[in-house]
Amino acid sequence: NMAGGFFRGTNVEQDPRFGDVSEKMIGQAKFSSVLKKPVNMSKVNLEAIKPWIADKINTLLGIEDDVLFDFVVNMLEESNTPDARTIQVNLAGFLEDKAPEFMQNLWSVLLEAQQSEGGIPESFIRNKMKELRLKREEEERAAALIRASNTRLREQSQQRRPRSGRHSRWDADNIESSSRGKPERASSSYSRSYRNSRDHDSRRDYRRRSRTRSCSKSRSKSPSKRRLS
């Protein structure tokens, strides 16, 4: 496996895919002034920088390239004091005119890392803190939206409660009218019965008094008058 052999120790000069790195090629290339500063990889936390390297390669190429990523990492791990110019020349076959930009950014990150505690660039820490803060703010906004939604639901539930749990004024009026209706019908029926009974008693008393008066008149007449009549 040629790729496996390369990543297990084959150097650039021994692998035909990358060609020979000569002083002539280095002399013809243009390098950023930042590449003149040495980097001590023993002071750099390379594991913390690997995600940045992968993201930068993906940004420049527009695709993920694991081969190029492993190639860059391998060159940085070959020595505690890697040669930035040699790395840029080796990357020209992959990145072409984007190689100088990539190396300027990479070397700036490595220089910052070797001067930072733990070998992690301070800018990485600040960006991570900002990311966490933004995530926390987003979570707080989401929680606020949920609380507002719950509040609206409770308010809507309370507004609907008079119709389901309590009676509205319209329902109360109907219930009151209904409740008054039944006693009124019962009372009306009782009143009619009472009036009918009273009328019946009155007629009976009237007939009794009429008979009594007739009898009284008959007894009050004298015998002579009754004969004459």
C-alpha cells in the first residue's frame, strides 16, 4: 500500500508523486515574510490545530481532501523545526496559487500556538468562547420563546374556561329563565286548580244560599196569602 507506506515514514523526496524539492524551486517561489520565523513543534498542540487545517483545506479546495490533510500533518510531525518554505513548495502541486495563502495562515497559527499556554492559539480559545456564548444565547432565546408560547396557551385556556367550566352571562340568563320556567308552570297549574276549586265552591255556596232564601220566603208567607196566591 503506497499511501500507507508514505504516511508511515516515507519522506517527500522518496515519493514520486510529489517530485523533488530543490533549492532552485525554493528560489523561484514567493514566500510570506512570516515564514522566516522558526516554529518549535514541541511547543505546539498539533491535535488542537488539526481541525483548523482540515477546515482551511476544505475552504480553499471546496471539497474534503483527506490525502492532503494527512500530507500536511505528516510534514509538520517530521521535525520539531519544520521548514516552512519546503512545505509550501510541496503543497503547490495540490493548492497551486493558493499555497502561499495557506502557508501564511498556517504558520501564523503555529507561531501563535508556540507562544500560548498549552500550545493552543489564543485566537482559538477566544473563538471557542464566542461560539459557546452564542450557543448559550441561542438556547436562552429558544427557552424564552417556549415560555412565551406556554404563557399564550395558558391565557387562551383561561379565556376558553368560562364556556367549558363556568357559565357565561348568556348561559346564566338562559339557565335562570329555564329554572324560573318550571316553577312558574307548576305555580300556574296550581293556581288554575285553586281557582277552579274556588269557583266550584262559590257556585255551590250560591246554590245553597239560593235554596235557603227560597225556603225562607215560602215559610214567611201567611196561610191566607198562600191560599189567595
